[in-house]
Amino acid sequence: MTITETTSPEDRARWVAEHAIDDRTSAAVIDAIRQAHAEGIGHPTIDHIRAAAVTRRAKLRLVAACLGYLRCECCHAWIDLRCEPDEGGCLHVGESDQADVYAALQVWQAVGGPVDASHTMPYYVAHPERVSERLKRLTGAGGDHAPESCR
């Protein structure tokens, strides 16, 4: 199947799911959704996601990204991409800079999941005046430019 502009949203989502994530991840995503629905919740929480990932031996970051959650690059909290960042706290920029996490995030977007753009950009792209902790570790850059709320 080739994706074109005339491809239906359902076919596009199916193609992305088949090519973006592995079997363990897809099974964990389904388990998390089923558990949330069994508890009467419309969308899985990070606890549902964590339990499903452990059970299926899938990467937590991938299962979470498929269901609209990313880890904050700054404070390492789990971010619900359906929500705006909290006022006054950490800026919450999600870690989606690895290919597998970005591909899993595309599953969330393919099924119409809402994403706040500030959550999807790497920290150093969203805030060029600051250097992310990860970038400092990788490059050996000096100085502490992390926001006060993330120290």
C-alpha cells in the first residue's frame, strides 16, 4: 500500500501502526486501552501504560508515545500531550528526538490525537537561549542554563 493524499484516515492510521511500531508495543498499547476501559476511564493513564509495557516487555517510552504521553526532557515527568503545560512550573518539552519515539508519536497523531506543539520539540529547539541537560552531557558544554523550576 502506498500512502497518498486520497488515502482514508483509517488506512493511513493502519499503515503507520504497521510500520512505526513493533508487535510488543502494539500489544501493550491495546492492553493499556483495554485496562482503562475496564476501569471506566476513557483514556489510559501513565500507570496503565507502564503496567502494559512491563507485561508485554515493550519499551515504555514507545507505548506512552503511541498513547499521547512523552517524558519531559527537563524534569523527566510524564506529559499528557492532550493538556497544555502547567503555568509557572517546568516548561515540559517532550523527548521525541529519537526515531523510534517519534515514529510512535506519529501513531498518536495518525489517529487524531491532539498534540501541543511545544511538547513535541526538543528542549534546545523550543528554547535556543538555554542548553538542555542532555545536550550539555553529550557535548560537554559548560554553564547551567536550565530553568529555575527544573533544577
